Amino acid sequence: MKKTLALILALALSLSLAACGNSQGGSAGGASAELNIFMWGDYISDELITNFEKDNNCTVNLSYMNDNADSITKLTAGAGDGYDLIMTCDAYMESLIAGGYLEKLDHDKIPTALANINEAYWKGDNRDYCVPYLMNYIYIVYNTETCPIEITCYNDLIDPAMKGQIGSIDGARNLFPMALIALGYDPNSTVESEIAEAYEWLVKYNENVVAYGSTETNMLNGTISCMLTYDGNTSEAMSGMGENNTLTIAPFTEDAVQLGFDLFVIPKGAKHTDLAYKFLENMADPQVMAANLEEFPYSCPNDAAVAAASEAYQNNPARDFAYKENVFFQEDVGDALTIYNDYYQKLKVGE
């Protein structure tokens, strides 16, 4: 499994991984005064952090990742020396657990999280090693007034009429599954010939893409008319258009959309697990998470928090669609990650 984790890194950064350097678990004696968290930036409310610091008489130190591979690098290199909570995604949990890089959670310390997270969102052994934070549907949204064609499937994105019209999130494990589905294959395929075909599809897609990254601004200023994005970003874009919103989610009936989870884990050897558990419990509190959702309106696996959230959040059109009935998850593709990496690098060089 350590080989598999090295391949995960190769997918994004082409880095070799160090062995786990710290196998000690638990927290230092007594109450901790600081909590060190590594996660995506601009993804949690300042109020949540400030209130937690005040309530627990501590300091929360936030450090930010640029890519999922960043968290894998830290976890496999003994992250417990510097971090108490790390955000990762569901696609890598199987290897992280098997590699022994995570602390097994004490369920007695997170009863609120266990009670409020919907059972459908715990995968395999994940329940013993992580607490889901937010989740993201990845789909197509387009402007009904400016988009040259109606978007009903992924193959519409490689129509020549869409040249210069698309903004897109990036990442091999976001792009290749879309191409594989468009070609009629398993989105988690490990067959090299299928991945090669997906690469050729993505070359055509690439020709129509204006920009990669967070593209809501491009949508709002009219630079693009279509984007592959997360539901939370769609919510922000729709809100930005106000009463004149002309954005719609592509009404897919056949093509599945990706559902991914951002999870908090405690790295092996973490020093401040007392605060880590308190943070996970606080995050799972319905009122706390409901307030967080007002600022970061992504889909949420915490049913109690969704119920406590505002009417605007609950009725947000970015999450009110039938795509929820046809989803797929990223799976661990093992050694095939080297194949994905090779073709992804070719795609990036060709931009």
C-alpha cells in the first residue's frame, strides 16, 4: 500500500514519498493550548474557528494545501509531528488506512459526529478513521442565454461550437472520469487502452476550455458560458447573478456525476488529539455547521445541520436536482495511477 500511496503523489506532483517517520499516537499530557490543521484554504468560516478558540482557550493554526497530493505527502511522511487534523478525500482513504498513517478514532469522543453524519456517507472502514466535513457534486452548469448549445451530456463539451466557452476545475481524477463516462467506460477504469482513449477525448475538451481553476468570476463576467465545477461554486455563481440568474445545471439523464467528500483525519502520532476530538465534535454540532454552510454553501453529509440551515440554503437550486440519483465515487485505482499520471502530464504539456 505504501507503493500505492507513492503513486498517488506521482499523479499530481511526481514526488517520491518518505516512509512514515512517527508511529507514536495520542496527545501530550494535560490540556493542549494549540491545534494545528492542514486543509483547503477559504473553506471554513472564521467565526467557527474564532468561537472554537474562545470556547477552548486555545489557538488554531491553519495551514493550506494546494492539491490533494499535499495532504498525502504530509500523512505519509509522519504528519503527526506538526499537525493534529488533516483534510483529505475519500479516494485515498483505503490506502491511508492500510498503510497505517492514521489514528483510529475513539468513537466515544465524537458522539455528535456519529449521530449526525448520514450513514450513506460512511464508506467501508472510513467510519473508524475520519469524519466527513463537506461533500462536492461535480457537474456541468451553463448559461441558457449565452451558451451556444444545450448541454445534456459530457460529449456536448467537445462540440466545436463550445470552443472558448468552458471553464473547468482541474485534476486528473476529476477530468479522466468524465472522459471515461463519455466513452462508456468505468470512471475508475484501470485499463490502459481506455485511459488512453479518455486522454484523446480530453485533448478535444482542452481545446474548448478557456481557463482551469475556480471559474465563477469568468461565468459572472461573461468570459465563459459553461463550466465543470463543484456545487458550492455553482451556488456562489447563481447567487452572484441575483434575480437575473440564467444559469442552469445540465439536465443529465444518462451520464453520472462525481460525488466526492472532504474528510478530516487525525495523523498517526498527532500531539494534540484532545483538541482534535473537540474540534470534530464542535464541527458536527448542527448549529455550528449550519452557520458554516451560510458562508460555504456546499452539500453537507450532516443531516441535522442541513435541517438547521437557513431556508435559502435548503432551497438552493445548486443542490436541488436529479443528478443526486446518478453519482459515482472516486475509487483507489492502485498501480494504474502511473498511467493516469503519464497521460495527465501529456495533457498539461499540450495546453
